[in-house]
Amino acid sequence: MSTSSYDSKHKFPFQIDTGVSDEDVCRATVADSDSCERLIDDYTRNLFGNVDCKKLIDTCFLPVCLRNQDELVAFICLHDRPNIPSIPSSDWTSWARNLYNLKASIPYNTLWIHLAGWDNRYTYTFLSPILRHTFLTCTSVEHILLVIPPNTTYTSWLDGKGTRLIPAGFYDANKVQTLYLILRQHFVTKYKIRRAVEEDNDDLTPLIYANSARLQNIYGEFYIAEMITRHQNSGRQLIVAEYNDNAVAVLCLNEVLNEPLLNEEFELAPFYGLRKSHLDDNVYDLIRPSSITGLLSDGAERELTSLVNILQLEEAEASYGSSVEQEANHSDVDYFINVPSVDLSTKAASDVTHSSKTSNAFSGMMLSSNDYQAHLFAERKAEVDLEEECTPPEFPPFTRIPTPVYHGDINAFTLELAVSHPDHESETIPLLLQAAFECFPERDYCILSIPSTCPPFPLLNLFVRVAPRATSTYPHELYLLHRNSVLSTLETRQAAVPDIEEVQEFIENIPVAHTFIDNFLAAICEEDDFESYLLTSENKIVGVAVIRQENENEYLNNHYNVNEWINEEYHKDDGRALLIHLVLSPIFQRQSQFFLREILRLSDYTVLFYRISSADLSSATRDRPLCGILDYLFPLRPRHLPEFPNIRSYQEFKVIEKIAPFTVYLTTINLCTLRYIEINTKIVVIGSSDTALAFLMGLIHSPRTLYKANFSNVTVVSPHGLSYDKPNKILSRFFVQRSTFNYQHIQMDTLKTYVNEVNGVLTKIDRKNKCIVINEDSTLSYDLLFIMCGKQFQKPIMSGNKKHPISRFPENVFLINTQMDANNALGQLKRLSMRKCKSDKIIVYGYAMEVYCCITALIKYGISPDNIQFVESFPFRSPGKIAEQLEQFNDPVVGDTVRTSIVQEGVRYYSSYYFVDWIIHKDENIVTTVKFESQQRRVNLSCKAMFMYNDKLVSGRTFSAISSAGLVFDGALVIAPDCKTNDPFIYAAGTVTKYSRRYYADDLAHQFFNSEEIGTKLGQSIRAKLIPNCDEKKYEDILLSAKNSSTVPLYEKPLITFCRLPRKLRYLSVTNPGKQIPWEIGMASDNYGEILVSGNCVDLERQGYFRLHLNNQGIVETITCLAKFNIDIANITRLWGKHERLLNNLKMRFGMGTVQDLYEYFREPWASAIYHDFYPSLEHRLHHILTQLTSSSGEFPVDNFLKIYENNDRNERNESENEEGKLLSFICRTLTEEILQFVKDNRSFLPMYAYPSYIRNWLISFERSPLFHAQ
């Protein structure tokens, strides 16, 4: 090491008052790596070795940094293992104990410093605030250790922070490797925990009043003193934390609780009803004991001759509803663990006596083998079906599973009040909670109830949320804390043969445990690459996990956004594992992150994946218990993959491989230490439209942040729950595709894990009590209500002289709004075909795009085209409205071709006819004749059935609910620009809405814009409001100011329309957002641009029709495709908004006549990068580079580029030595490097592009080839 390095760090031992504290410490991210690397010098390299700073920040347990006025001045990377490669990460404790006598240091309470760097000005001041912040953040950490290599003498920056430990048998610390031990007790404040006395009233009353004035307003200024002196027998106890002779924190505890009410409203069976066990307890045991025997051998070393009896579980015969097919006399009971708002079903063995043996002393927590049997549980997802016809006959809607009856003593006390001075909150509350159990030594649980609207606060991170029952109307959330969760020490180890019996006892109440047992025994016997790990508390098993190596890494990388969470360079394929099973005692749910990171440490993996297949979502097909800690895993989102029809090399990379869809979660050691936030706000979404789905995804999913947020109370109310069932070749043809959502995407997304589904229809909104009525008989409370049900095709309005009310809607008239409607219609059509009808004709009426889809579906179903009568109501008109002249097809040539193909198919076509009335057979309630009229004549068409596509309107029941609630309705639900209605707790979005008239923005209504974009931005906006001060980069506000000072937001994504038409036609339209104008008017505009067309609609058999509209700036504005072959929808859609120069100089090539077929042109390999789902991110980075730097003249680089190319006739410019030339040269290199890095990072999708390292390797093989050397 150079002398200058020593001097800079240690020559001047004077203290500089830098003014930093632990409040200036925050978590370091990869974005800080460059700043951190600048703080590394020769001294730190000598101390820590040559460490990849960026990799360590991304992979270590906890990277923290110190900032002084936004300047990063110091950082430390802490890990859960020593930074000595020769010491196994799974067994460093024996090394530390044997060599340094560190008996108290265990993985649960110890961290290691792997790297530290600091600014010279902060040499003697940076460490203390970082250490204090670490101890306050990681409440279980007691020791922080630093490995000091031999011959490291300058450690004055550590002086006074801890103790240097020398290995046994050595005396000279400078000649041997030593450890520096830093203890928690030296960096946290010391408090005196005691019972409150009367004199504390003067300290506590102002403290409580600062947070809430309610108690003082009701009881006066001396209520604390009166509680202590006059009401000593009330069952309350007050304990305080004292600092400098002042009470700075207080807990008010009460032994009284309404246990029957809590058991009625919450699923407390996993916690044995908050009571002690009793012989007379009626827990409604659902277990049928049996035995499984098996023989497994591991060579000649051991043989398991028999297994202990394992309980096979018989599913409950009652359920509230199911979204999957059910077998006769069996209900679909979905068992989940730790899924928000679920209905729990505890299976406790009736022959087990549950004892509660807990020590009164903090240091003597010993658990009996039966202690945790009362806490094992399996939760059942509450997919509540509110429609009576879909409910099993033995249970009416919302019939409760019988509540267990307990007769033992109360085993819980209540936390009524918790107040602390802000400067002491993080330290005093955990200490007071530990002391709280001393006040009630015979009780094991502390419970806490808070409103669902209460913002998250640190105290909740210690408690476990209790799931409410599916029928609960309790307005608050319930949390509980078990004494062993805060007073016992946890340890993780690999499972062994002696653990088999205890593990079987531990999981005996878990459903479908046979697969778990098989995999666990395989792990014990070291078979099939399985590994098993146990979480123990005071040597008693409280958690079991089984993992194996992940073998489908390439598939996961290609189909999910894995790279958004982990860096592929730091997490190699052999370091990724798959979590097969994990069962954890519910009282230790908050310690699940410790269990996960310990699994990674012991197994030497860096990433842990977890999958849920569609079979896992149903108890009828599930063969394993689901993981109980999904809230602490990070969900992956499916990627929107491009299509590669002409590139064969993709077959080698599993890029286009299609397998059964599944959802994926992951975690790493670094992610396990992110702050956990639980949002309990009751969010109710009405409808499952594309807007609603996009809203839910924007709300629940987020890019990688410095916290893990979980929304525990999100419910969707829809007649058929979350839509997008398994695709059906016939049913899918009824509908127009206007979004990127499909069955595969929804099944691969984790949305259903976080959202509760209620099958029903909104019938009333009670704004005063903040609840809604579903199906006129069931209520659901909300804190925020989102109406996104959209508009549907409605019953017709009679326009003839006979305007009779429709009391019973005819059985042979169909309104198709959902796939279920289409399925029911085809079923009814089949039944009608078996009857003797006067006519076999089927009428399809309307002018929506769905009309053409309906004809296609009917022909595909087997209906003869000769029996289909198409009545087209164009120009469309409705009562009180001017007839609209806008074509459904944005190209009249396409529209004429489609209608011609319908006629050629044999369908009878009536143009410009409008519905008047029908004649109904009274006995059978079916329409026999329908009357239509045009401007010239009237026709009566007999029919067997009729499909009607009238004007889309808000459904009658929804309108009634909205209007009776006092929400402003003006043809649609009136909203403000932020999607709020006149009720601040009710939002709306999508086609059901319109803006208030004062905005003069009828042409900017949501119906004219991309529904996905609207929903996503609203979801992100609500997420930012519910998680305040957590997003380091705020989401873009939904209020995107429009031009001319308009406050109405403008949306930017295109409108997409795709459907299948008769005669095997496929139609795709991609247009600008906003209200569409007639084609003729657009063409007449002076700045319309130009059109590029290949193919023609006359000869679609030979070549498809492709029309591309470029505006006068050369940007793609409209795309129209009509073909008889598969259209690459995902690829062509991504062409919208691109400049023609980016499309390989399309305009020039088209003018030269080298582009004869636009379909084939855009399938060429050069365009593959544009279709990549990460390409928008590349564009964003390039745009950021071009706009973040300015030259000395104050101009943006892009402006300078244009000037230089104009002055040099767009030839390559000459390098100049001035500032402008250097800046532009630097930017050119930066842009080139970004593009090449993009190609390299995505080479599995882009093998057709060459990048420098690929060319270099190719040239080396070329030079070494004997074919090119003289022999």
C-alpha cells in the first residue's frame, strides 16, 4: 500500500464535525455503485480484497450508505457469512466458536462486514451512524463482525466501536487474522422498563395528546393517574419506557377481550381460538387418520423400515363456490396459506392435547413437542360465489362453516394503547412488547385491532395479521403476536433422519401432505437432488422447506421479467433453486424472511423460485400444500414475447416453447431484507374489464423498489370473477381483441394470488356506511370503491307503435357480453335446434364490430350461412342521437371486402335496417318474427334465434345503484380528471365514465383511449397514494396536462382491434388514441401524410392487404391489415409510433420498389429488435442520454446533431477539438454502447445481430481454421 493512502486515512487523527447521524443512513442500491466505487482506495482493497462493489451491493444481505446533503460519503456492505472463501457459508459458526470462542454469535443475530468505503473527511464519524441504523433496522442482530487480515495495523477508524478478538493460542494481533466484534448494546439507547406510576401522568398525557386528543377530551387531563390509582381492578396494566427520568413510551394492556366475537369474525382456529386447550373443546375435526408406509433406502448405510402414521386429509364437504369443475357431491375447497382475506380451515387432531408450557423468564423459552400443533393451519381461498344457482344446494349463500367452540381459559391480552416519542419509537416499542408478556405470564398472545384505513406503521411488522372470515363485517383488522415470536431464538439447519418423526407430527394437519412426505424423505436420503431444511425455535421444529435446483432457467428468463429483479451475471444458473414445499407455523410468519435467507445460505444458492400451477389452485387436482409465505416472495410478471415466424434458430433457445402456464415468485438474500409494508385498505373493484385488470396489475405490481408492499384487502366483484377462461376456438371468435390480455397471460400472472373474487352484480351503494349490496342480499364493505364495469349490449328499445315492456326476455334472443353469455347462447341454440320451429333462420342484428365476429363464430359452430340473416344498422342511430357515419373499419376498402365476403359465404345481408318490434310465442316465450324498417321499406323476418348488438349502455342494475347512491350520472358516470366521482372514496374509469361538462372534454372520454393504459395509470396513482414516502421515483401522475391548458389527461398508447371474420379473414387495426374521425375527412387534411399499401383486397389468397399511414413527420400513425393467414399481432402493433427511418428506411425502399410485401418486409430479421419487449426501455435510455446533457450554448445534443448533419449534407462529421465536438463524440459512443449492450443482453432473442465479442470470436475461429492457411 502506498504511503499516501495511509496518510489520507490515518495521519491526521483529528475529529471533523460533519453533522451526520443515523437519519442520514439509507439502503444502498445498484444505482449507487459508481459513487461507492469512488470511495474505495488501496487501504480498503488491502482490508477487504479485490471485491466487485456493484455485485456485492446487489447480492449482499444489507448494503447501507451514509449521505450528507445528497452526497454519498460512506457505505458498508453487510452479509450473513464471513468474507473468507475457504470457510463454508453453511458452517461458519463452528469456525468462529472454535477459533475465537464466539459462542453467542449465530446466524440469527450476527452480520459480517464485507466491504466498507468512506470519504476521508468522515473517517472517524461515518461508522457510528451506520452501525446504529443497522441495529435499529435489524432488531434481531446483536453482533457485527469484521475480519481483519494479518499485518493490518491502521484500524483507528474502528477505535471505540468494539473489541478486537485474537485466535486462541496467539498474542500478536498484527501477525494473525483477527475479528473485530461490534455489539448492539453499545449503539442503542438504554431504557428502564417498568410499570407506570401516578407521577408518570405529567409525561404521558402530553405524549398521548400529541398523537390523539380523544382520550383527554373525554376523560380529562389526569386519566392516566386515575387509571393507575382508582381503577386498579379494571384488568388494565400500563408499562412505560423511561429515559433520563422521563417516560418516553407507554403501552396500555388489558386482560379483557371479546373472544366469542373475534372467533365469529376472524379465522382464529390456527391460534386455537386464543384459548388454552380443554378436553371439551369442539374443534370440528376434519381429519380422517390413516397410515402411509414406505421403504426408502440410502445405500447400505441406513434403511427406513417403517414410517410413523401420517394423517391423510379428507377435504371439507362444504364450500362457498368454485371457479373450476367439480365432481359430484364434492365441493372445491381451495387451501392456501397466508393469502389475504381468506377463509381458514384448521385441522387439529382430536386426540392431541394441546398444552401451553411457556417460561415466565425471557431467557428460558422452552417448547413442548405439542406446542405448535395448535398453530399449524391451512387456509382456504375464499372465492365466494354470490349467485344462488352456483352455490351447493346444501348451503345457502354465505353459509358459515361452523365456528369451533373452545372451553379453555383465555390465552390472550389486548394492546389498547401504544404511544412513543418519535425519537424513541423504534427502540422502545420492541422492548415494551417483550415486557408485556411478563405482565401476563399465563397468556401467550397479544392482540391488536386497527382500522383498515390506518397507514402502515413499524409496530405492525412484529405482528401477524389474522385473516377475517369470508362473511366478516368487522370494521377493523386484527393482528396478534405470540410470545415465542419475540422471546425465542430461531435457528435453521438441514434435515436429518432423526427429524422424520417430528416433521410428520409437525405437518400432520396439512392437506395433501403425501407429496410433501415423499419429497422430504427423498431429501433426507439425498435422492433426486432434493434438499430439506428445518426452522427451529428452542430446538423445536416450527418450519420445514424442501428445495431442489431450478432446471428451467432459460425458460423463466425468456417468459418472465426475471432480469428486472436479479442480475444474470451475479446469479448464475447453477445458483438458482426451486422451492417445492414450505410449511411454517403461523406465529412465525414474520420470521419467514429469515427462514428464506437461511435456506439460501445453507444451500449455497443465490436465488429461490417458487411456482404455482393451475392444478395447485384447486383442491381437486392439488397434490401438495401451498407455500404459506407468498406475501414475502416477489411476484414475476409474464413477458409479452414477440413472434418469430421466419427465424428457425429460435428453436434452439426455448424462446417460443409453450408449456402449461404457471405463476412464478422469487427471492434473494438481498430482497429478504427489504422493508415489508402491509396495506389493509379495503379496495373493491366492480367489474373485470380490461380497465379493471390493468388497474389491479398497476396497483399490485411494481418495479423493483426499496420495500415490499402487500395489499391484503383487494376484492373484485363480477358476475364471473376474473375473466379469461381457457380459450375455446368457437367462443373466442365472438369477441374483438382490444388488449394484450389473454388466457395465457392471466394464468402466468400472480394477480389471482392477491385478489379475492366475488361472483355477483352490484345492486346498491351505501355511501354512508361505505358498503355495497351484491345480488340484492349480500353486503361488502369498502374503503375505496372503483367502478369499472364498462358498458354492455342491452335489451332493445321498441321503436314501433307497440312499445310494450319486456317482462320476460325471450329465450331465443341473445346479448353476448361475456364468454359465459356466448357459451349459454350456443347451448340454448342447440336445444332450440331440437325443437320444431317454423324457421331455421338466425338473425344477427347491429353494427358493432362484434356483429361480424358473431357471424364468424356461428359459421364455425356449424350453422349454415344460408340460415344466417345479417341486418346491419348503419349509419348507426339511437334515440336522441344523430346518426353516426363512422365506419367500424378504418378503411372503406376493408369494410366493403368484409361485407362482400359475408354475402359470398351465403349470408343474407340487409343494409341500413333498424329494429322495430318482434312477435313472441306466448307459450314458449320465444321470438318468431322480427320487424325491421329502413327509409324505404319494412321487412318481417322469421327466425329461430336472434343475436342483438344494440348500442352499448350501462346496465340497468348498475345505473340504478349509481343513481340511487347520489353519484352524478349524465349519460355516463361523471368523473374528474383523477377519476374521482363526486364521492371522494369512489373512483371510476373506462367506458362507464365521462368527464364533467365543465371540462368541455366529451371527445377525450375514456372510451376513446386505450383501456389498459387508463387502468394501469390509475392503479399506479392509487398505489402511490396508499404507500406515501416510499417510492424513490414517483409514478407519473395520472393528470397528464393536455394542450391548451386543459386539465384532462391525455393518453398515448394506440387503440388495437383484432378479430376473425368470415371466410378465414383476419383483421388488425392499430390507430392513434382519441376519438376517430371519418376516413374521408382525415384524407382531405393537408397534413395527413402519405399511405404505403401492399397487396389488395381483391386477391387475398395470394397476398394479404397491408396499409400503413405515415404522418407528415414520417411516423406510423395507422396500421390496417386484412389477410387469410396468421397476422403477427404483437410485432405489427409495436410498429406504431415508430419513424420510418427506424424501419430500415421504409419510405425510401418502398419508393424504389424493393418492398413488395409489407408482411414479409416486417418479418425480416433486421426488425427483431424493435419487437423485443425491452426495446421501449432502450428507447427511453437513449432519449435520456440525448436530453440530459446540454452544450455550452445551452442546446440539447439532438439539436446539435441536426445542425451538424445539415451543414455536412448528413455525411459523417469531422472530429473537432472544441467542446461541442467532444460532447457529441462522447454521446455517439454512449449511444452505440447502449445499443450493443442491449443486443448482447438479449442475445437469446436476437441471435441474428452481431456484437463485438461475437465478431471477435468468429474472427478467431476464422484465423485458426486450416481451410485458410497454406498447407
